[in-house]
Amino acid sequence: MDWINDQIIRLAQSSLPPGAELVMMENPPNEYAIYPQDLSGDGVPELTVVYRWEDELYVHILQYRHIGWMIAAAAKGEGYGVAELTAAPVTTRMVNNLIINWRTGEEQTRRSVYEWSPKGFRNIVPDDRTLETRAISLYPGSEKTTNGTRWGYINGIGTMVIPARFDYANDFQTNGLAIVSEDNGNGLINTTGAYFVRPKYSYIAPFSEGRAVVIDEKGKYRLLNDSGDIVMSQGYSYMADMHDGRAMVNNQTADGKTLYGYVDRSGKEVIPLRYEDASDFSNRHAIVKVKENEYALIRHDGSKEAEFHYPFVGVLGDGLLPFQQTVNGKYGYINEKGTVKIQPTYSMAFPFQNGRAIVNNAEDFGSEYGLIDTKGNLVIQTIYNDITAIGQQRYAVGKAIDPDQTFLGSMYAIFDSDGKRLTEFIYTDVQQYRKGLASASNGKTTFFINTSGNPAPGYPRFEGSGTLKLEDDLIQVNIDQRIKYANRNGRIVWEPNNVIPLRLPYLVREHKYKPNKDYVVYYPAVEGIADHSAQERLNETLKVMSQVKPVSGDEQLGYTYSGDFNVTMFKKNLLQIEMDGYNYPAGAAHGMPTQVYAHINVTNGDMYTLNDLFKPGSNYVKVISDIVGEQIKTDPQYDYVFPDTYKGIKPDQPFYVTQDALHVYFEPYEIAPYAAGFPDFKIPFSQIMNIIDEKGDFWRSFHP
């Protein structure tokens, strides 16, 4: 830890009993288990010291009093090492609790949470209890840098307390951990910003019932406990979140068939993989597909409670299950014994929740949604384009913007569970209720609504369309592709920077272009170029590359478009800017991303092309084409490339540069499936130095 200096180490050592030694940490590695943190709530840090004495581990707290540093609390440790040492508010929001992950085995740790009170210093987490802390007052925020967008965490007054160094950062969870991305991997950090789990997984899901699903380097799903340890020996092709102490898993058999089963919190396969399909457990029951035309309601131990001989049976809710009586037939509802309770008359039927179910009456994949009760009575007529349950016995009911083009979306009104419409159809978006409030937008402003469906008094409104989230200290304002934070009065206490300093006098300034509610672009402008005409020409080109173009403000677009940029490199005089876009046609399965780079000399505003990197007359197209072709042929990471589609690069092939390499890339679908994104090929400069123009302006712009 950066703040552990020699003076603190000497203080810790002087407090040890004769023959004791300080313990080294696992995370961060090669650091002593010494931790300065306020544990008493007086604003003055105490010093936690973990040590080994006579082959046992101990922890004590040093507190400064008027006569000097004294041992104010102590406890015996566990295991043989310290995996992690941190603090977070657990028993109260106002005071930190000491949290230690003791190493108890090669793959096992045990978490202790210590409460320091007049009653003493004690571990409050029994062996079998999952740690659940109170709200963590740290919130993710981004900063634009010369190395792309980086994420960190601010506190309740808008100060960045965990520096912006991550590729992405998620909210802190109730166990005091947050999922972050760095170096092409995902890991977990604690409230100090230290890694609890290094970023070695391709995916980490939020914790559920003290367990998180991760995907390892082999693409297998595994289960992580809240001590950061994998609790199972084998991986699966898929794993859902933990529900009722069970996580649904599946694997593919040798003949390509997928079978489903369940594991418990220890990772043990408690219900074998023998089903053709399976749902999550709820109220200690789950629906599984045994075989064609046979479903079963199973108990927590895997035993059958009921069998249903129908082509489809859905998830249990309020004692009823959606079902189809015939293949491709209508949907209705049966009870847990298989008795038909609501005749199959719907083209789609969703599970019951709180005595209500959403149904669709339209044919041919149309939209005629309504709401029924458990007797099958219509509560909301089946005439709407969309219905979503948003909590608090409320529903966001959508009326098509254009009845002839229902895929363009809806305008929403709020209904209650009795079918009473509480508002007009005035909202473009409504989120789930949380603490009696829901985020809503009318396309121009975003605000909170109360359970009456009206704007909540005492809460601010924000320009733009997006979502709001009420945190303990702040309001998270996620509007027009940007996250900022405000206090309850609406005053912005933190927002991302819109200026990226390069070196004096050069900088990149972010501008926003939003001519339509469905079209928003953030585009760059370079400042500081001595030739103002060259600067103006450059910035006009950057606007065009960013898709800043005339768009009608009143027209209902048949698509949404968002654009953004990142400075990916600034070295010597070369400024490299990546401009990304995403065009999503209404009703499409997915949108189409775009990616272009600008390579700029900040001293004169010149922009470089691929050709400028090479000696005049060199056949760079063939050289690069051959190198890429060989990578496709020999490197397994490019197995996804469509056979016989690669024909070489173009003279103006899209590219970017890094410190030591040229990268060329292709558009989605050009040589590979959409899921492959932009296939990227790295060519080290050392491999092509014989054709690089080392005296050319491009090369010299980022080399001595």
C-alpha cells in the first residue's frame, strides 16, 4: 500500500510481542498486513496490525492517545495467512468495520468482520453467514484521458477517491465489492480500490446469495464465493445466478445435446444434468423440461412434485403456470396439479406476479398486450403496444407512436393493478420503482415520478433523456450517454471532464450534438494549433467523421444513433482519436457499429493516411496483406474468420497505431460474423521496418 511507509512499519513492529513478526499480504502482494483506517468514527485513523506469534495469527488495533500509541483492541486470527485486509461500513453507515480474509487453505479463505464497540472487539460473521454490508457511498465515474476513457469512484461529495484507472467500473454491491474491467479482464475491488480478485475473468456477474458467476480463461462458467475463491472443480457451458441456494447449469454432450441441472452454493451438483430445459428456482420450486411434451415441477431436492404432459409449460407464479395445450397453439394457465384454470386463448402469456399476468392477443407476432387476474378476467384491455410491470403494483402501458409501425416504440402511461390509468401517455421511458420512486422521461427532460405517476415533488428535473437512480447521498444522472451526479437540490457535484489536456497549448474539447431525441453525438475539436485556418479545417473534418450532420428535430426517426470518441494515443506530436458510432434501426435484432480513427499532427493540423507511413513506391498493400493472411491461417484466435472471404487489405484500410505496432482492422461482417466485432490484426513495426518511411512526417510525428 502506497501509504505504508517505513515509519508506520517501525511503529507496527514496535507493538509486537517478543518473537512475533508482521504478516505479508496476498493482495496487494509483497505488502505487510498493516492498515491505517478510522475504525472508531472519530475521524482519526487507527492502525490495524496482523502478526504471527508462536505459529498463530493475531490482529490488534493501535490507537493514538495523549500518551502515545497504545493497543486498544486485539483478537486471535484464523488460518495461516491474510488474503485481504480492508474496511467498510457493515453494522452502521457511520463507522467502518475491519474486514479480514484469512487464508485457511490453498483454495479457501474465511472472511471475518470485526465490530469494535464498548462490548469489545469481536467477529460478527459466523462461518456460514454471507457478509452483507450497508450501502457503500462510492459511485462510478469516468474521465477522458490521453489513453482513452478511464473509470474510478467518487464519494458522496463528488471527490474522486479511487482514481480513474479502470476500463470500466460498476456499482459497489452490498458486500463491499465492485466489478471492474482492466487489461481485457474483469476483477473485483474493495472500497479502498485494491483488488480483491485480480482481473482474470472474461465475465463476472453481480453477487447473488453470496455467490457470483464468472467465466474463466477457457470460457467455462464457474462459481465464486464472497471470499474470492472458486468453489467448484469443474466448469459448465452456462450457469445462471444463484436463486434459493440453487444455480441452473448446463453442458453440451458429445452428440451436441444440451442438458440442464443445478448446483448448490458449494458448487456441488445436487440435481444432475438430465433435463432438456430448466428455470431458476423460486419459492424452492423450479420448472424443468424432462423430454418432448413432458415438463415437471421439481422441489429443492430435485424430486418431482408434479408432471405436465404439454408441449410447453412456463414459470410458476401465484400458483399458476403458463402453458400450451398443443404445439404452436394458444397459451393459457394451469395450476400446480396440472388442472387448466385459464383456457388457452392468448398468443403469448407471461408468468403471474402479485395476482396479475401480462398477456398478448395479437396474431403474427403483433402487439395487443393486456393484463389479467388469476381468474382470467381482463384488468387492462389487450389493445396496447407494450406493458411492463414496474413494481409498487404499477404498470407502464405503451401506446404505439405510429400504429402502422409499432416497432418505432411507445409512449407510456402509468396504470395501477386494478386497471386504472393514472396518467396520460406522456412518457418515452419509465424505469422500475425503487423506494417509492421511478425514473421517467418525456424525451426532453428526465425526472422521478411517485406512485401516482406524477413528477415527485421535492426532486429535481434534468434536461435530456435517460435515467435517474437515487443513491444514499446523491442522484446518479445517466442522460445522453453520460453519467454525472447531483445532490437532492439538483446541483451537479460531479460530471465527466469535457477537456483533455495534451501539452500546452494543445487540448481536445468535447462537444455535444443532439438535434433529435434519438440522435446524440459527442465529437472532438482540437485547440491550440497556431494556424487557425488549419485548425478549423481539421475540426470540420472531425465533425463529418463523427456523423455530425443535419437531422430533423421533429421527425420520428426509424433508428437511434449514438456517437462518441476517445483519445487513444498522444505521443510527441501525434494525436490519435477513435470515433465510434452505433446505428440501431427500430425493430432490428441488433444495430451496426462504426469505428474510424483520425491521426493528427497537432503542430499543423495535418491528418495522416495509411500510405503516409510507408516509403514511396513500397508495395505496402501486399506486404501487410500477406502478414494478415498468415495470421488468419496460423493463429487459432482468428478461427472465426469466414473461409475464403479474406482477399487482402485495401490501400486505405482502416488502421491505428500503438507504441510498437500497426493495427489494421475490418468492419463487422466483412470477413467474420457480427459477434466478432472489428477483427483486429497487430503487425509489429519491427516486422515491417524495411518499408516504413522513417524520414516521413507520419513516422517522425511520434518518434524522435
